[in-house]
Amino acid sequence: MDDRIAKAAGRQVWTPSDFTDLGGRDAVDKALQRRLAQGVLRRIDRGLYDKPKLN
């Protein structure tokens, strides 16, 4: 998951289903929550995430 996020070009938006090949839905949701808490991802809306732009 971290590799995909780091290599993302531009303002890519992800949904949990983009990562279900890496694990079950519960595991993906927990991993997304961890990245939100770390500031790696930002929640745009329910089920939509992007990488925050750093100024």
C-alpha cells in the first residue's frame, strides 16, 4: 500500500477496493485509518482518499 501511495502521480484518488488485493476489507480499512492518522492520506469523503499536498 505504501509503495502505491508513494508512486502515485498527481492527485490520484483511492477507494478501499483499490487495495483489496493486498488483504481483506477489514485489514485494508485498518491500514487506511493508520495512514490517515500518520498524515500520509487524507479523507476526501466517505471511502475516498488522496495524498495531501504539502506546502
